[in-house]
Amino acid sequence: MDQWYKIDNAGKVFHAVSNPANSSVFRIAMIMKTTVEEDKLQNALDDVMKRLPMFAVKLGKGIFWDFLVENDKKLFVQKETHYPCAPIDPIETNGFLFRVIYYKKRIAVEFFHSVTDGTGALAFLKALVYRYLREQQVQIENDGSILDIEDQPSTYELDDSYYNYKSTHTVKKPREGHAFQMKGTQTEETTVVHGVMSAGDISKAAKAHGVSITAYITSILIVAIYHEKLLYRSRKENIKIAIPVNLRQMFPSKSLRNFFAVINVGIHVEEQTTLADIIKDISKQLQNKAEKEALQLGLNHHVKLQTMLTARFVPNFIKYYAIRYGYKNYGERTKTMTLTNLGNVQLPPQMMPHIERMEMVMYPTKKSPVNGGICSINDQFVISFARTIEEADVIRSFFQELTKTAGIDIEVYANDGG
């Protein structure tokens, strides 16, 4: 009998709200030093799938709930032909809810968010590239930063850690106000622009203000949005950036499924507001909202809400209508855009000379037509902006502001830069 899994607490939301304008598909990629060899990448994928069966699943549909069920078909690597973060086509992927693609020197995984989060996808990609390099006869000693392919799958990797860490302590969550939202000329495909800079330079710029890199980048982004969208408007709404937080840092977990929270940080910017004002305010908000107690309250609220929405004998179409309504009115409208930061990626030293840089691409949505993703490796700090509108003014202004305020050299390239 095929193994089946419940869709985790966060995965239910992505499953309910995904549509052509909101693919709920994100990308993590490694840019290699040499052109990718398809046959060796396929061999590596076959090995990794045996070790990580929680990703070898397809969607099963029921009357009262949907679920993930074991998929015993073969997943084939594909040469990239779609635009980034395109919706997953089960016919094209043999039913799998993610794809492994390559283009020139780029190896990328694109996951439907119901399956995993950035941490789980990164663990998969690291294991995949490790096996790929071994296929190329590169001698690598696994220092523990890569999942051991020879190990047996662990039940801990399947945990729904939201339920494991929920507590009975709840506080009524105040309703969050709406945020400014960017509009523009819609495009049919997602365009991605990447900016590459020295990780050391960006770290130095953040330290000069006594804040984290995430707080610094978020503040520069708010300045860019204000200058391009709100400077000459009488009604100046709050600019809010949604930042995913890896809950494993506060609540120990080996789960490779979704286990993250999203915190919104923002500010009402006026003409006299300085960058220093914004940096100070955003940094304080990040520190307060990322404290364990605040994250615990958010986790409890999220689990309680999902438990109510997914009541056992309520038909799926009613559950999904309720989830979509809540997502649209209490999720999407409370943020201007999303900025996710994978941080500095650690790999065994023998792998580093074979990797140029990494990319993290966060899918845009109808209400957030521009979203950002950050990751760094080998002193290469890359911020990637994905957009589904023609206007690139905010992205251009962001890079200009970063160069002006920190004196950082930035190399900018678009989708096909691999």
C-alpha cells in the first residue's frame, strides 16, 4: 500500500490559494563553474530521491481533505524552458510537486510550497549538487553540512513541527492594517533580475549601522519604494515588508516540511524621514517580532486558525473558500512585498571551488507583483527580484540607493544569467 502524508499546517494554505497568478512555486539554484552534464545530474537525482522519500509524492484528493501520497514514478531532470517559478504541471513532472532543471551552468530546484519551505528545499539542493559532483569524480568529505545519502530516512524529517510546538497559551491577535501595494502593467511571465555583490561589503555596510543584513536591506528597499511610488502622493500608506523566519532556529526540528513564520515590518515614511530613522525602526521591529515568545504566539494562532478551517467533516470546497478569503483579506493586503533571506549557505570545503554563486527566487503574486530573495555563498551575495509587472522602477531604485549609500559595486543580470 502506498505511503501517504497529511499536508502540513502551512502547506494547506499554499495548496488552497495557488492559481495561475500565484504559483506558490519558489526556486533555489546553484550556479556551477562548468556547464551542467544532464546524465550525471539525473544519476544524482535518482540517488537523492531514494534518501528523501518525503519529496517523492503526488497530490491525492479527497472529499474532506487532500493529502500527499507516495509517487513511485521517475522524476526526470529538465532543461529549463519555462520562466522562473512557473506553476507545476503534474503531467510534465510525472505527478511530482517540484521540478529539477538546468540551464548552462545553473542547477535549480523549484518546489510547490505545500511540499516544503526554503530550508527543506535547500537541504535537497545541497544533497543533489553533492551527489552531482561525486558523479564527476570530485572527492568530497561530508562534514555534516549535507544530508548523508547513505543514511536511512528519519521520521523526524516528516514531522509537522507546527503541531509539535503548539501550546495552549493564546493572546487575541490584533487585526493588522492594510499596507501600500504596488501596481503596474501585468505581464504573462515572471521576469527575474539578480544583483550580485560582495557579501563582505554588504555585511560591513549593515554593521556600520549596528543592524543585521536583513534589517539593512529591508530599509533600503523601503526607501526605494517610497521614492518611486509614494513621494508625490498625498495619501502615504505604510510600506510593509513580509519576512519569512525559519522557526527551527528557535524551536529545534529536523523536519524537511514547512516550518516557518512570516513577520511583517514596516513604517509610515514622510518626506523628512531619513534612512537612519528607517533602519533604527525596522531593526527594532525585527528584533521584537523574532523573539521566541512572539513567534510562539504566532505559531499558536496559526495552528488554531488552521484547525478551525480544516474541521474534519467540512467539505474541501468550503475550507478552501475560507482559506482563500482569509489569505486575500488578512494576508496579502497587509504587506507591500515579501523578502526572504536564506542566509550564508554552508557546504563542505571541497565543494566550494565548483560553485560560483546561488540564487533564491520568490514567486510574485497578484497583490505582491514584486518579491525578493537573498542568499550568499563564496562571498557572493545575491538578491533576486521576481516581478510580474513591466515596471522595474523600484528594483532599479533599490540598486541605485544601495550603491549610493554604501558604495557597493553591484553586477546586475536577468533570467538567463546562468
